[in-house]
Amino acid sequence: DPALANSDVLNLDSLFSAEELAFRDTVRGFVNERIKPNIKDWYEAAHFPVEIVKEMGELGLLGMHLKGYGCPGRSSVEYGIAAMELEAGDSGLRTFVSVQGSLAMTAIHKWGSEEQKNTYLPSMAKGEIIGCFGLTEPTAGSDPSSMQTRAVRTETGWVLNGAKRWIGLASIAQVAVIWAATDEGVRGFLVPTDTAGFTATPIEPKLSMRASIQCDITFEDVQLSEDALLPGATSLRGPFSCLNEARYGIIWGAMGAARDSYEVALKYSLERMQFDKPLAAYQLTQLKLVNMLLEIQKGTLLAIHTGRMKDAGTLQPVQISVGKLNNCREAIEICREARTILGGNGITLDYSPLRHGNNLESVRTYEGTDEVHTLILGNHITGQPAFR
Ligand code: TGC
């Protein structure tokens, strides 16, 4: 698009390989063809398009950074590129890919038995099985260590009781990775969602993430066999190691939503005439566009840097907090500023910025709120944990 030709001022594209750029084009093409033309209707109808899950599997977007077991084995940078392009479409669709790949599949890949990996991962990579990941509870959000969901050993396995909240895709998932307190610390369980006593109910109505599903789950004496237990995870480090993956994807994804909002605002400002000039010719509009562009370029650079560190195996959780905190915070401001350029038209679903901005209210909240990531960094630089 000629209107956008000069927006990569720093030539960040030069930091990607030809293969990475080609992969980006593939995902961008999918988003332009399958998501952008439909997202207005899905969002309005609060519809998650389950019909495109298998297409995402065919494109290699599910569990894409995992190796073996039918998973695509892509790099972390490629995974980030996909998150960015998908979220330029809608955060709800990127969230699906994160929940499936970074949370549910990663939990099985990192902490599961060989049998669990062979049973679930190939079908999940194809999108034939949808997974969800239950950590958060009605009374345990930022503080998962206060979880009430409990699994108790029986003669044949385990019995699970409790509740989870805000669990993406739970009502359409076939398998749920559920984290529960036990006498042996926090353990993870693979719960088939048709097990008696498992109930998932979508949380509605929502003002954010409308093209996605988040659920309440209850467990009433859910009987599990011994092989439901993920053998490798024995503390909160289990779920947190999966959150690291999802948080990493958000660093990129948030910049995708911001970029789309900027591009929509730039194009609109070039076409929209007021007082005989396009909005883009006014200094106030240029200030807004330039401020947006600076933060998008910086945030994208941050994403690329964290991605290269992740591929080199050096990325630390505290560095993920830098990216998640900064890029969500800046992206939400960019979406709101983009909306002001669109004037009244910006409050309709014909334009993406307010939809993206509303979605990012969820993105800045899940996988560690702004406050949690601030305190992780505060602890890192002062040595004074201030969480509690
Ligand atoms: P603490 O209780 O001391 O630590 C527990 C254990 O976890 C380890 N750990 C990590 N390991 C790997 N990566 C990380 N980022 C880790 N952070 C902590 C820690 O070493 C310890 O291990 P071990 O083996 O010694 O027991 O916890 P803390 O004081 O370190 O952390 C406090 C705090 C506030 C930072 C942490 O609780 C936190 O991150 N809270 C935010 C929780 C959060 O992000 N929740 C979002 C969940 S998302 C969800 O459930 C739904 S998924 C989205 C969807 O479905 O749509």
C-alpha cells in the first residue's frame, strides 16, 4: 500500500531473514483473506470462528515453536512474527493460538509423559483437538499460589474439586490442562472436557475479546485416572514456564494491533478532508501519527531483540516482563490515539482501532497484569519483593 510505504523508518525489515519475511507474508495473507473481512461480524456476534482452527493448523501456527510430535518446530522469532500478524487481525485470534500452542501444548510438551505427548500433540498441532489451560480462579488472579482448586489422591487416581475463571476456549476444548493444589504441591492434570463433573460456561457479555471465548469452569468430584497427571511439574514453576511462552508472544502481538491501528489512522487521515485539507496535513494529526510510529518502531525492535535472545536460549523471564509491560501499555495508547484521528467514525466496527484497544484491555490484564510485571521488574532492580 503506497500510503504505508515510508512507515518502516528504521528499516526493521532488514533485521529479518528472507525466510522470515516470506513466512510473515504467508500469515499476513491468511489474516487479510480469512480474518479481516469477517472480524467485524464475528466481533459483533461474539463469535469465535472455530471453522478456521484447522486452517491455522495447516498453516503450521499451532504449537509452532515446539519440536517433534507433529509440531512445526519454528523459531521463536517466527512464532513472534505469526503472533504479530494474527493480532493485526484481532487479539482474540492470536489468543487462540497462544492458548493452544503456548499454554496447553507447551504444558504437555514440557511436563507431559511420552504417552501424553504422543496422544495429544500431533492432533493439537493439526487443530483436530483444542486445548485450554486453567490456572486463574475466581479468587486467585495475580496470586495463583492462593488457588482453591484441589486434587486428592484416590485408590485409582485423583478426584478434582474447585473452579477456574477466565479460561480461554474451555467450552469448545476437548482437553483442559488444569493446575490444582495437592498434598505434593501444585500439579497439572489433563482433563478430558467430557469427564463427568466438568462444566465450562462462557463469560458473557464482554466489551473486549468478543471474537474469542473465556469461561468459568467448575469441577465437582471429577474422577481422573493416574495417567491424567503431568508427571514433570511439581510446583507453580510448571504453569509459570508456560506463561513465559504466552507472555513472549504478547510482546509481538500487541505491536500487531498497534500497527494495524496506526495504518488505519494514517490512511484515513490522508483521505479525510476537513477545512479543505486532508487531516494528514494538520500538525496535530502529524504529531499523533509520529508519536504512534515511534512507539511501534521501538516496540517492534524490542520484540525482535527478545525473540533473538529467546532463539539463542538466553532470554530471562524478567526480560519478558519488560516487553509485555511496555508493548501492551504503548499499544493501548496507540489504539486510542488512532481512534481520535477517526473521529466519530472511529467508534464503529467499520474501523479497527477501538476494537483493538478494547481487546488490549484483556491483553494487558492476562498473563500478568501491568502491575505484576512492574513489580517483577521492581524486584529485579531493587532486590525488594513488593508483591505481598
Ligand atoms: P513464587 O510463588 O515465589 O514462585 C513459585 C514458583 O514459580 C517459579 N517462577 C517461575 N518459573 C518460571 N518462569 C517464571 N516467570 C516464574 N515466576 C515464578 C518460582 O521460581 C517458584 O519455583 P519453585 O520451583 O521454587 O516453586 O512466585 P513469585 O513470588 O516468584 O511470583 C509472584 C508473581 C506475582 C510474579 C507471580 O505469582 C505471577 O506471575 N503472577 C501473575 C499470574 C499470571 O500471570 N496469571 C495469568 C494466568 S493466565 C490464565 O490462567 C488463563 S490463560 C489465558 C486464557 O486462557 O485466555
